Amino acid sequence: MIDTSNMIQLWASPFPRGEGFYFDLYSIGFFIAIYTAWIHSSAWVDEDSSDVGLDASFWNMIVICGAFVGGLVFWSSPKPILSFAGLILGAFVPVGVYITTRNAAVPEDKKLFTPDHLKSLAEKYLKIRFDSEAVKESKNIPIRFIGKSSDKNKPGGDNKISRVEESEYYQVSLEVIYEAFQMRATDVHLEPGKEEMSVRFRIDGIMNQREPLTRKTGDAMVNILKVLSNLDISEKRKPQDGSFSAEVLDQPDDDNDEDAPKKSKKPTVLDFRVATAGSVAGEKMVLRILDGSKSMGSLKKLGMRDKLKDQIEAIVNQPHGMLIVCGPTGAGKSTTLYACLSEIDRFQKNVITLENPVEYQIDNVTQIEINPKAGKTFASELRSILRQDPDVIYVGEIRDKETAEISCQAAQTGHMVFTTVHANDSVTAFGRLLDLGVAPFMIANSVSAILSQRLVRILCPKCKVKYRPNPEILKKFNLSPDKYEFFYKSKSEVKPDEKDDSPPCKNCSGTGFRGRSGVYELLVLNENIKNLIRDNPSIGAIREEAVRTGMKYLQEDGLRQVVAGNTSIQEILRVCK
């Protein structure tokens, strides 16, 4: 028979003990709380060990065994303090050992319970801000992001942009982008490494290394820019494309560069084309910077010699025909064709462009952006705009036979067509069209001229070095040593034993170059060349006839820049291979 009086006394005492078991509500409640916490921690260990490449089955066994031992101590210890301590140690010491082990196996930014991790937890759950010194110094950066996520027409856009602006790393992102703007960068590359995020700027066509970011800061910056571009931040592997804008509120004066932005109360608007791609090390991001403050240039500003400029102007203003600009990626083909559009009376003519993407908006021009995912290809849109009564058509690039044939047909039926192809020089552009399957007679009857071009860096006027050229070099380029006594080169091209100890030039940031100019090779199709294309499309025969009629090679046109002191022979040889 059970003694009920002893049971009542057992429940009434502060820490009653039966035969190895506790039955008071405090003990049972404590056990349930610890057990619940252990369930969550053990589930996390199982998931995290798989993610970081540790043996999940081994650590699951360790965690379970620890909890089992702790439970035995809890239910069997005669002293309450020992039982509670045993339960806590058994449940969580194995988890602590696991955290120590995984921290030794992961990069710095992935470690747990470090000062940075504790700060992030406090910011997330306690709403406590910890501004670093770098962040404090960068709060006066005169630039403001305008993201697609801030579009009020999109649900949750305002909330997204607000959360991004509150981030510690938002200021770091502003700093990097503003630095790129100040250094005249056209592209920003964020490339993940094991422990760092490499940051590189493309300036004057050359990649320049910036001080790297920590991996944690770099990943946070990538996420911020993805939110601004309305991209999926959870997707790290598949490529994504987007865009956002920024306003530069205060611009530096630059008396050395006519094209540099001047101080103005009106902010400069920068457009960014964003592209991401997954890599073995993580997610890479590339930003293309488009300065909206720069107006559409003219042929004169491109560095063309007067005779060439007059030839291009005559071709552009023809009632029909086709002008093809060729060169590798980044050779300035689109810029040249934009300049050609500026030579046209856009009030008197209907001008329509097909671009991918539209880089600059032009007044009195209908600009259509290509979107292959939506079925808007160059070929399909070109067929459509031919019904819009165009006078001038700009096709961003000829990539396939259909686009090429439609362009040629348009040029033969009363339209002036501007377009680009990827080819090394003017003559090989014919080979490119033939490879696409365009009939020789269509090429001969439609193409008016082919312009091949490259961009060469301009020597910094503040630090370029004067030198006496080698007579053998002059002889190679058919230049008289008596006539050309001195040339110029950059400080970076000076031999090590000739270099001085002067500090790096601030005007060019020590690169020796500032800005770029074009070198050109124009092939105008006369009747002889057209007959060669129709009868026997031989690249060699076409080249000989083009040279006979006065075509200058890229290197020949580049020598004009060397003689004028604008660039160096080394730069011409680098670009015009």
C-alpha cells in the first residue's frame, strides 16, 4: 500500500528526492527546457556538419552520447546542483566541441561566436548598431544609390531598400563605387577568393587592382547590389542580370581632362549594368558603369584624322547602304556608331535603333532593347521596324545569318544601316559575313564601307617621358630619323635603371595614361572591290586592292598618334597586333 503522506511531503519540499528520481515541477520544467534546446542544437549540428564538410554521422553520435550521459547524471545524482550541471554539460559540451572543430576548418567569415559574429547577432536580434571606423569615415561619401527595389510600384520595394541602407556594409559599397567613379573606371569586378573578395577596376581598358575586401564584407556588398538590382539574393550559382542607378552629388573639378565631370549643383546620374555568375569560390559580380552625364560624342572627339572624318560623314549621310564597324569587345564600336548618329539630322529622318542593351538615350531616336528571353531578337525586331518607315537603322550586332541577310536587304531597299560585327580588321569582316552564309552578291550590293578600330591609351600630359627613338624602330615603320627626333612614353614603360624616385602622378594615379583615343582602318568599297567580292571573294585580293586605293592599316593610323606625342609605340604594338 502506497504511503500518500510521504508523497505529499515529497512534492512539498523544495528539492525532494525519491529513489533516484525527481518529481517536482521545477526539475521537470528545467529538463524539458534543456531537452528542447538540445533538440534544436543537435539538428543544427547535423545540418551544419554536412554543409562544412565534416562527418555528420560522427558528430551526431557524439551529441547523442553526451545528452544520454547528461540525462543519467540528472536523474541519478543525489544533489540538485550536480544533476542540473550534469544535464547542461552533457547536452551542450559536445556542441561546443563541434563549434571549436568547425571553426578551425572554415574561413574567418564563416566562424561562429567571433567578435564579428556576436556583433552581427546583436544587430540582428537586439537592434544594436556597431559602426566600424571605416564606416564612420565613409558616411560623407557624396553618392546615393537608386535601386530597382526602391520602385514604389513594386510590392515591398521601399522596405527592401530601407533594410539595405541600414546595413553597415552599405557605406562600404558606396565607398567602392565612388572610388570607381573618381578613377574613371568603366567596369568593377568583385571576385571571391578563399578569405578575401578581390576588387578590380577596368580603367582605360586595363584591369587595376584595388585593396581587397574581407570575404564577409565582399559577400555583403554583393548582396546589397543584388537587392538594388532586384535580383534573387538566395540564388548563388545561376547567372543573373540586372541594373540600378546612382547619383553623384558632388563632383571633383578636373582641369586636365575636358571630358571629366565638373562641379555642378545638378547630380550626375550613373547607370550600372549588373551581371553575376557562380564560381567554385563563390559568386562573382561585374558592374558596367555608364555615365549618363556624358552626351553622345561626335566624330571629331573620337580622335579621327580630318580626311577619315570627312569620309565617314559622307558615308553616314548617304540615302542608303551599310556601314559596318568591326573590332574586338571593348574597342568602342558602339561609341563610334553613336557618333555617326549624331551627324544625322534626326528631325528630318526617322532613326530607329536595336540595342542590347540600350546604353545611352538619344533625343529624337526610337530605341528598342533586344530581349531574347522574351522572343525579341535582332532578326525579329528588324523585320518589325522595316514596317515603321525608317530612314536610318542601327543594328547593335550581326550575330546570325538571318540578321545579316535582313540588314543587307534593308540597305538595298532605300535604308541606311549601321551595324557591328566581331572581326579583327576591315577585310576579314567580309570573311565573317561569308561564314554566316550571306551571298557574295548581297554583300557587294549593300555594304558601303567597313571601319575597323581599336582604342589606345593616351599618355598622361603631366608625367609622360621624352626619349630618342631607336633608329631601327623608325626604319621598321618607314620614318625618317632626321624628321622624328623625339617620341614619348609613359613612366611605366621606362626601364628600371632609368626610373626616378618621384612620387606617383596624381593625374593618372601612377598608370602613365589618362583617357583613350581611337585608331582606325577604313575600307571603302569601290567598283573594283565589289567586283572582286561578286566574282571571287578572296580575302588576299580584296586586301591588295584596298591598300592600292589608299586604305591605311591600324598600325599606320596609330603612328599618327605616336608622332603627335599622344601615345607610345609600345601601346600601339600592344593594341594593334
